[in-house]
Amino acid sequence: MLFKNNYKNFNSSWINKIDSGENPNSQDLLDHLDLIHDRHAGFTEKIATSCCDVHGKNSYELLLDTIDPSSHSDILDLACGSGVLLEYCNKRFPFNLKLSGVDMNDNELKLARIRLLNKDIDFFNAKAQKLNFIKDSSKDVIFCHWALTLMDPIIPVLKTIKRILKNHGIFSAIVDGDSNSAKGYSEINDIIYKYVQKIFPNYGLLELGDPRVRSLKTLNELVKMVFDDCAIKITPHVLTFKETPKVLAKDVSRFFYASLVLSSKHYQILVSELENYFNKSSVNGLSEFNLPVNRLIVEKSSKLYFLNK
């Protein structure tokens, strides 16, 4: 097969099944994501910290805004990755919070421990579906920054979050937004996926994780299935990063999981294609990348329900 001839350097069961026309299972997905994060730990940091809304807030800061230091003290970052959100928490609330992070990838946790060296923060290597070591109703706030999109099966994750969240506790997550709501995002997505599909013709036919998380309407329905008696709020945001075409092409490409299955040779070709795209729209040497996101906020055990569109 084309993949086996040219891409032995990325040999996950998920890719192999996609390549052969089979349907990968949830364990294949976990193995695939684990392999990517082993090789590219911390790869989402640059775009996530650089893309900001009209008020200058990035996606980490949008989550931090849901903390009330007068009533929240015990914070869990679920799928904490390299620890960026926990670092933001520690800087904004250095004395008030008990912080902990969970991630399934050792390399990401290594970066987190280095980033937060000598800070009183607990880290755990575990999957989001298996948090039996965390007590019921023990967390004031649970964050999940961009990982909910990738979790499958998702219902056990949501049930676990509800179990360990205190009454009137907050679950807050950043997930993918509507691609058509951010100028140029669909075009960039198409450039990346069309190029990857030259190598893996079936790549993209099956999305990573549960596709219901990627739509405001279906995300709302999904969350209501578990948090049926809770206050739910979903708000769309567009985050923007302005830089030179060369910098944008490199940083944006690394934000997409699809680009990370390429060999270094073909990855550089993709970066060149993206640079050409950004050059066409540059003004005074700068172009922009617009990133659509939804912020989900759930308050446990409240009868109030609302959905912002």
C-alpha cells in the first residue's frame, strides 16, 4: 500500500485501518493520539496561546474566566497536555487554588511537570474515562481545553465529569467551532486535508473523536443527555492570530493533527502551500489565521438551562 511504502515512520493501527478502508475502534484512536503526542508533545501551544478574541483573550483565558476564586478552590485540568492552562491558573490565582492535571500521554506530562516545577500541582497519567481515583463531588471546576473533541466514547467521560464535580461546580471546555464562522478557516482546512489525502486517500472520511462535539446544536444535545438537570451555556468565539505568512504557515500546519502524519519531506511541501495561501492575503507583510471555537460551560445541579447562539 502507498502508506506502507512511504510512511513506515507513522504506523498507527488507526491509520492502517483507515488506509485499508476499515473502521477503527476507540482503542485505535487512543493509540493514534498517543503516538502523535509522543512525537509532537506540546504542539498545540503556539496557536492556542497566540490566537485571541477582540478583547485579547486566548482560549486558555476564556476558560480561566469561569473561575470564581471566592467559591472555587479545587481545579482539575482534564487532558492537561503540557500544562499551559495550569500555568495560567497558577499565575492568575497563585495562592487560592488547589490544582491538578490528568493526561494519558507521558511525554505531555513530562513537559507539564517541567513547566510547573516546584509548584504544588498533582499530575496523573490516566484516561478521561477512567478516573476512579478521584472522589465523587470533589472538584469545584473541571477544565477540558480542546480535548473533548477527540474523546471516544464521550458519554463515559461526561458521566465521570458529572460524578466528580461538586454541586454548583463548573465544567468548562473549549471545542471546535463552526468552520464557516471564521474567515479563511475552511480554505486552510481544505488545503491541509486535500494534501494529506494525496498520501492517505481515506484520511478525513472518519473524524477523530465524536463528531457531535464539533457542532453547537449536537454538542448541546449531547451534554443535555448527561447533565439533564444542569445549566448549560455554549458561546461561539472567533480567535485571530496575525503574523508573517512564513510564521503562520509553520504554526498553523502544526495545529492540525492531519499534518502530523506526514513525513518531514511532505510536511515541508504542505507548509510551502500554506505560505503561498497566506502570501495572497497578506497586508503590510502580515496575514491572519482565524480560528472558530465554542466555549461550553456547565453548572452542575441547576434547573436553569440556556443556550447562546
